[in-house]
Amino acid sequence: MKDRRWIALCAIGLVVLAMLNLPEAASRRVKGAVRDGISPLQAGLRGGVRESRDVVRYVRGLGDLALENRALSEEIVYLRGEMRMAQELARDNQMLRDQLGFVRRFPNKLISCEVIGRDSTGWWQTVRLDKGAAAGVAEGRAVLTTDGLIGRTVATSARTADVLLLADPACKVSVRLKRSGEFGVAEGTGVKPGEAPAVRLDYVLKTADVQPGDEVVTSGLGGLFPKGLPVGRVAEVAPDASGLYLTARIELTADLGKLEYAFVAATDRDLAAAQVEPVPADVVLDAETGFLEGEAP
Amino acid sequence: MTLLVLLFWLIVGGTLQAALPAWRHMGQPAFPILLGVVLYAALNKKARYFVAAAILAGLVEDALSLAPLGYSSCAHLAAGALAVLLRKDFFADQARTTSWFGALCAAVATGTLALLLRSKGLVALSGREVLWRMAGSAVLAAVLIPLLFGLMRGLERRLGTWEDRA
């Protein structure tokens, strides 16, 4: 009896040891298979929750529909005017670029994805997308929403991709202050109790002009993130511990707690590797201007 | 509990655990649903089911996170082994005892996983943050695990696979 118990214990130990020491490729395959297997359930659950939320919103909002309709009509008129101006500016910009012979450095294509889950352990700030390598999503690509950058892809399987969010301490982004042009590194601070996810701006020169409210965008340095994507706004500025640099707290433009959809900035090579047809022009991101091409012809 | 029922709970547990947001106010612990499945097997079933549950639950949990494969299995095995050791001395069928068991084992599992992840430099948390998180997962488990046990027992009774303590 005792012998059998020892054999069982040794067998368990061996299984765990084997799992801990699986080669990287095998580990990825196992993880990918589990993720792909569970992803339809995750998508279904997420879809169900969204549908019920929409029904509740619809029922609650019935009384306010007329007022909301009026406000939206006014907003449409305003936005149409803004769009016309933006189109004029974009056209001028393009003309000047053509004259100067500028070449687009990051003609990224956006793959639209749905957020279907979060990190199952809570140790990391990640979300799971419903598209993976089969749709052209590769690792290390910028992920954004209409509000701005939210993170980068860190692990992909055939049908899912995990995104490391900006609030995670492991996520570092080279950024630039839009007003003064100063460079720095944005690093996640994790989620503090009772606070919205935030990011810290480090390595900004002590003499730099940084003020609360300054807009922070990606610098494009390092080549990982396209240039000019909105990241957030400076909330507080203070000298860092060494006294050589300034450090600032950045409030993110995208709400990381309420992500439903996201776009992955894929390259032509990613799409070619996945044998995906090139996406139409209305979802092509011009990282030089930060516009979606279809919006700013 | 058949292997099929165990797999069902692991898939449902993994899906729910990845869908529910972590508790921001107490160190970001996730809802310990998969740990609940492991504890259910540890407290009510034969050792082989508990071991299979711990290894498979760890596999699902690690696959759905950035943790290397095997880490959560170690944490679940440690927590489940503690439950197996203690179950002889307590009436593990009562809701209050289940709640205490759940809280204790969730804290142990979180602590074990924190040790493993910190030793590899995969997370940068201070000792205080880890303790806070252990407390958070204990509170979540104390509330969640008796409910989960009720559901699992209910399903087993319906399927006719429920048997009193193995």
C-alpha cells in the first residue's frame, strides 16, 4: 500500500516537472490549443452579457430617446463641419508631403477584434481578443481603440491574442509630449485600490516643459508602436527620486476597464503570413497623421 | 464525479474566471472558481480525482494567463493537499467549514503562486502587496466556494454520480 502511494506521488511529481520544463514551442502549442478550445465559449458568454446589457440600456433609455435624438442631431451637424475642416487639412498635408517626397513609415492595417476575456489569474493586466494568428494578428503589435493606444499583443494562438495593457508594469512605451515635443518612457503602475488604471511617465529631462493637461502620444521610436497614437494626458508632474528627471502621472485616454472592441495594427507581412486578403482602405491607419485613411482622404 | 463532469467544470470554471473582472480593491485577485473545483475534488472525492483536477485546472488557468505552464498546478496541488490533510478532522460538508477551507486554501494557493512567479521575476509585487492579495482571494473564496460546492453537488445528484465522502 505504501509502495503504491510512493509510486503515485512520484508520478504526480513527474507530470508537474514535465509541465514546468516543457520546451517553449510545446508550451505555446498546449496553451494555444486550450485557448482556442475555450475561445468560442468566452465569445458566446461575452456576447450574451453584451446583449442583455443592451436590452437593459434600451429599456432604461426609452424615456430619454427624444432628448438624446435631438442632442445627437446637433452633434452630427457639428461633427460634419469639423470633418470637412479636417479633410481640407489632410488634403493640404498630403499635397505638401507629396511635394516633399515624404514616404509613409508605418502604413499599418487595423484588424478589428472583440474583447472576450481577461487574465484568468489577475496577476497581469491583459485582455484576450477573439482573433489570432489566423487573422493576421502577430505578437508585439500595437493595440488601440478609437480613444487611443491600449497596449500590445504578447501571445497569440490561431484564434486568440492576449494584449498586455498599458497599465501593466511590464508594458513600456516610448512617448512624446504633443505640445512641447519632449520624449519620455511611459510605464504601467498596475492597478491601485480605488484608482483608475494609470501610467507613469519617466525619464523626462528636469528642464523640460511639462504641464498638467499635456497630451501624450507615442513617439514611434523603437519601431514597435506607430507614431502619434494618443496615450493619455499628464495629470501630475514631480521631480523623480534622483532629481535628474521629471516623473508624471498620465491618465489614459482609453478606459481600460470597459474594453469591448479593439484594433490590432498589423503589417502587410503579418497579413501575408496569415494569407489574409488586404483590408480595405477605410481601415488603414496612417501612423504619420494618426488618421484612419478612409476618414481623411 | 466522472472525468467528463470534471472536464465540464474545468471548462466552465476557466471561462467564467477569465470573464469576471479581478477585485481591484483587494490586490486584484481573480475569482477562484478553478480552485473551487480542485477543493471540491480534494474534500469529496478520491485522491486520483483531486490530482487530476489540480493538474488540469492549473493547465487551464496557466493557458488563459501569461503564467508558464505548471505554476498554477503546483499552487492548486499545495492548496488541495492542505485540504486533504485537514478534511479528516473537520466536517467538510457544512457550508461554514467549506467557507473556512476555501479561504485558507485560496490564501495558500495565492501565496504559492506568488512565490513561484516572484522567484522567476515574472511579477514585481512587494511582500505587503502579496499579503493583501492573499487576503483578497481568501475573502472571495470564503463567499464563492460554498456556492460553487452547492452547484457542483446539485449537478452530481441530478446525474446520479453523487456519493458520500470517498
